[in-house]
Amino acid sequence: MSTLCQIRDLSVTYRDQPNPALAHVTLDIEAGGRLAIIGESGSGKSTLARTLAGLLPPRTHLTGEIQWTGGTPPRPGRDLGFVFQDPSSSLNPVLTIGEQVAEGARQHLDLGWKQALERAQDMLERVRIAQADRVLRAYPHQLSGGQRQRVAIAAALAAKPKILIADEATSALDVVVQAEIVALLDDLVRDAQMTLIFITHDIALASGFADRVAIFKDGRLVEAGPTASLLAAPAQGYTRTLLQSHLDLTSPPLVEEAAT
Amino acid sequence: MRLVRNLIGSPEGAIGLGILVLLALVAIFAPVLSPGDPLSIAARPLLAPFTDPSFPLGTDRLGRDVLAGIIHGTRTSLAVGIAAALAALAIGLCVGLTAGFAGGLVDEALMRVVDAFQIVPSFLLALAFVSVIGASVPVVVIAIALGAWADPARLTRAQVLSIRERDYVASARVIGMHPAEIALREILPNALPPVLALSAIIVAAAILTEAALSFLGLGDPNVVTWGSMIAEGRNVLRSSPSLSIFPGIALVVTVVAVYLFSEGLTKTIGRGRLAA
Amino acid sequence: MNRAIRLIRRRAISSIPVLLIVVILTFGLLESASGDAVDAYLLSIGGGDATVAQALRQAYGLDQSMMARLWVYVSSLATFDLGWSIAFDRPVLDLILERLPNTLLLMGSATAISFGLGSALGIVAGAKPESAVDRTLSTVSLILYAIPSFWLGLVLSIVFAVQLRWLPTSGIETIASGKGGLARALDITRHLVLPVGALALIYMALFLRVMRSGMAEAWQLDFVVFARSKGLSRSRIVLRHVARNALLPLVTMLGLQSAAMLGGSVVIESIFAIPGFGRLAQEAVGGRDAPLLMGIIVVSAVLVICVNLIVDLVYAALDPRVGASESAG
């Protein structure tokens, strides 16, 4: 596995904020793998995602560096695709689905509109949207949450980037739909040999399909490593707490535990 | 009072408020700044501006002091502007609250009346009203208010409808708060801010409408107004354009001050809500 | 298409009670005048005795009770009969139809120019909020919108018509010039430059501000960040994503302003002596001509309803979410 990028002592502070969102983060990201970045709210995981994608707001203060193999950072759209948490607001309500999926392809692959829309239809079929030709002419408000997220994924991948960052891409969806989207992402990334960086607060979801995980707390990297070994034998107390507080049907009821 | 302090904090609000305070002082102290009747003949006619120190802005066709006219005209513009806006807000709030709370047929009927007042151009309405009832300051105030109350009414009603459904109102109902108490303590304070932001715009529009009415000769003939001064100056536009220009500048300065104050107010209210 | 037809039908039906309220309230207002049109007419011809007044009143139906007259008026409205102008001694509808085209030309041109320029400049300002360009345009538009239209008309008149003599001071065309076709159109255009200019400058300021604030708000929305993440060009994001959304509140504002713009025609037509609808209102007021004033208010209301309907149709065309809950799928 080759390295995609090396993050060295990265600190990010938003404009007008006293405390840094990320502090002294050092991490290597492998190319072609699936990395899950896990943390609770305020852990800095979304900030890391946006820093990697170059989507920070203007006048954000950055120290440290990110070294990308290939020299230059990936260009949004062409080299890197980004999927956001809330599919309802990611899509422009007044433009058709077709236009929003095709525009990336048109911009970066130098296609005419007709060809770009054909490619858009292909992409919609790839993300398993039924009646893709009709959906091309539809508008976002006519689709369900799960469908909109699929459209967002299709739009992000339209220009065939090599990296996909999914920032809490399933958190706003129903549980059953979540599993479908995760399976879809897994499938797409494997097929195109892309690098997937998956941001989530749900450790169980991540453990299902990530190769490596990185745990974040309060803007700092707690620990990182291969999924299986890290979850089986966490080195840090916080990781252990995260694992323990994860509830599934096999764990004893929390209320009972608290009472004892 | 925190509102006032916050207002001074925003630069537009401060400038606007400053100019308005200055204008208010000019209006209040007009008889002191410029004693005597501004409509009386003071010197020879058509004295050019900046020539005679005792008549810095010159005199008009009849020999009336232009500066005196501008100073006294401040009273009319500010008084009519503020009074008309207050009247429009009062009517609008009443109608909007009633419609929002009552619902059903009352709401429907009231909204049709609001529609009626919104589709008739407010200037035509004011024109008709003043020409029928007669031109005096109170009539002009009512005429302008009649054309302006529909927007605050609609806004108030929209606010009431949206706030009624909010969680904190439902919780108040659940703990058994009396409906009137809910209206006063929960709904009204949250419904007011956007309506207040609108009020400054209404003042500005009222000032401009009053000027236009006076310009057309439908203002109160017994008081001096900037609009009537501009109309007067129109007769000698070619030879003495300054007669129409100075009162116009006074109008622009006043309205700009109101707009700046309104922008400061909007920003403060926005911030205030976040702080609360 | 279906959405449009449904909207038109609904609007036509709901407008009737509103128009009725307008008619009744205006009628009530004009009733409270101390003299009626006959009094004013007699005044203008130097007086007349009671029998003449009585005969005139009978001829014009002014001696009936208020309710009876209201009923007669409302029922004649249904046949598009707006009554008889006493001051002009002609049917009100004819007078209005004669004057309306001039006003529509004036208002239409002013609206088109101010909308086009205002939205273009608003996009320039809103492309980079808080930039120097934005601050300059915002300040200029603030001052422009504070200027009374009649004063601006006068100032433009002083500069361009009096001092520079480039343009005529009044009227809509050179009287009895015998021009036709293109020459006439050019003549009318020359006459309309100043009045349209005065109106357009002020409304341009308003549209600029609305477009600019709409864009400033749209920049905050998530789909803009998504567009950036797709690596789209800046011009595409500014125009196709941000401005396209900011267009919606701008179109709404156009509808809201239509009544005000119609009212504003009164003073501008007065200054530039344009024989239009607004000027007719002023003449009706001066002549105490209640039927004419009544007709003018009713026609204004109908015009505003029509303009609002067109604006709503345009809005529905621009925003696919409108009327969505009513459609089958």
C-alpha cells in the first residue's frame, strides 16, 4: 500500500474562535484503502475532512502541513469527491438532478452537455437509482432522503476522482438506508480502486467495512491503526470507552448497569 | 436599553441615529433656530444662495427665507413620517394579531381586507383620501397610514401563526398557562422583532409619500413642507434651480439616515435574539 | 402547464371578493366628500342654480340613495362599464384606455431597465460580499433609493433638458409634428428618456439591494459548498447556483413593488407632463370627478392583480417546489 498523504502536526483554528478545532494532528493516509475517522461531536473529524478537501472557510488559521504524494493537493471534483451529511441541503433545489450530476463531468472531463448527461445517467444507474432517465429531469424535492444521498454520491463521483471523502454521509438517514448507502460506497470504491475516507460517530458502522480507523477526541488524534487490531485491543482509554458505550442487542441494558 | 447600546455599536446604526437625533433637535428647536413664521416674506425675492449671510440659502419667488423653510420643514417631515408609521403599525398589529389568533372565517375575512389595501397603490389611495377629506396634517398622516398598514398586518399574522406552533408555546399550554398570558409573554415578544425592523422602512416611505403629496399641492397649506418648497421652486426652475434642490437634499439626508438606522436596528435585533 | 392553469383559475376566483371590497371601500370614501362632481362642475363653469344642479344630478343618477348607486355601479362593472366622467364628459373607460398605454410604456420600460441593471449589478456586488465593490454599490444604492422620484426627475430635467438641452423637458412626443413610424418611435423615445431614467435609477437601487442580499444569503447554503467540492468554476457557482437562487426573492419583490410603481407614475407624469394614467388621477382629484377617480382605482387594482399573477407564474416557473404538494407525483 502506498501513502496518499502525510499529515504532520496539523492545527486548524476557525476565524474568531479561541480554541483550535484540530491540534497537532499527525497521521498517514494510505492510498486505495478505506479509512474511518471516528469521534464524537466537536472532535474535529469534520474539520479534518474539509481541510483535506480544501473546503475550509476563508481566513481559517492553519499550521503544520499535509504532504501529498504527487506534490500538489487533490483538486476538488477532479481528484477528490466529497459527500456531505445532509442530502436535502447538498442539492440545489432549483436545478434538475441531471444538471447537478453532470456539471462536474462537464467541467473536468471536458464533455459537452449531451455527453455529460449520458454519463450522469450512467452514474445514477451505478448508484442504483431506478428509472434513471426520468430522475435526470426530476428535482431534489421529489426524491427521498436515501435517493438524494445516492444522487449526491453520483454527483461527487461524476468526474471520476480517485479519492472520496464521506462526511457523516449516513448520519441523517434511517438505519436501513444507512446500511444500503454504506454497502454502495464500499462497492463503488472497490470497483474504481478509490481511496475512501469515511467520517462517522458510529464506531459499529465503521468497524463493518473500514480497513483502518483513526479515533479523534477534542481536536486531537487519540490513536490510529488497522481496524481489527485496534478494536480488539485498544491502546487508549478513550477508545475503550467508545467501544464500551456502543450498544447493541448483546450488551446488557445501560440503565441496569448504571443502577448497580 | 441594551438595544440602544447595541445600536451604537453598529456603524450604520450609529450614523443613522446620530443624524436622526440632529434632525429631531432641529425640528424641536425650529422656532429658536429660525424665529418667526417661515411662510412670511423676509426679504426681496429670488435672492441667490450663498450671497447674503443672513439668508444663507437665498429666498424664493415671494421672498421667503429658504433656510427657515428647510428648518421648519423638518418638523412636518419627521412628525408625519413617525406618526404615520406608528398608526400603520398600530392598525397592522391589531389586525394581524386578531387574524392570527382567531383563525377560521375571521382570519379569512380580515386577510381579504388586507389584500384589498395591498392591491390598491398606496399613493393613489392617499391621493383620493386627502382630496376627499381635505388637506391637513392629521389627514395626511391617516392617508399614508391607510396605505401602509397592510404589510405589518400580514407580517404580524405570519409571525403569530408560526410561533403558535412552536414547541415552547406548546409547553406553555401543557403547564396550563392562560391563553392571554401565552399571547403576551411567549408569542408577542418573539413576533415583534421583524415587525420592528419593518417600521423604519415605513417611516422612510411615509416621509417620501408626504413629500410627494405636498409636491402635488395636497399637503397642509398652512405648514411649510419640503415637498411644497420643491413644487414652488419648479416655477423658477430655469433661473433658480437651487430652490428645488436644497429641500430635496434635506429629504435625501433624512431618508438615508432612516435607512442607516434601520440597517443598524436589523443587525442589532438579529444579534439580540441570538444572545437571548 | 397544469400548475399554471390551476394558479390562474384560483387567483381569478379569489380576486373577486377582494375587488368587491376595493369597490365598496372606495365608494364609501368618495361618498364622504362634502361636494359631489356636479358641485365641482358648476363651480368650474362659474355657478348655477339649484334646478340646474338637480337636473344634472338626475341625469347622472346622483340623486339616488347610496346603496342604490353602489348596486348600479357594481352591476355595470360586470359589463365593463366604468361610468361617466363628469369633468371630461366622456365614458370613464374610454379615458382610461386612452391614457393607459402611455403609462404602461413608461412603467414597462422603467421596470425592464431597472430589473435588468439592478440584478446584474446585484450579482456583481453579491459575487463577493463585503468586498470593496460590494460596499460601494451598497452605499450608492442606499442613497439612490432615498431620493424622491419627483426630485430626481426635476434634477435630471435641469441638467439634461435645461442646461445641456440634449432632451425635451416635457410631453411624450413633439406635438403636431406629423411624424410616423420609426421617426415617431424615436421621438417618443427621446421624450421618455428622462422620466424613465428617473424611475429606473431608483428602482434599480432597490433591485440591486434585493439581489445582493439574496446572494449573500444563498452563499451560506450547503449546496454552495457542495458545488465547490465538485470543483466547479467560480462563474458557474456565482451564476448558476447562487444567483439562480437569489433570483427568487427578487421576483417576489417585483410583484410586491408593482402597486407602488403604478402609484409612482402620478408624480413623474406630473413633472414631465406625460398624458398618462397617473396624470389622469391627478386631474380626477382636481376636478372632484368621483366616477373617474373610482374607475382609476378599480383599474389600478385590476392591473396590480394581473401583474401579481404574471409574477407568480414566473416564480412558479423558476421554483420547481411551488405547487408541488398539489401534483400527483
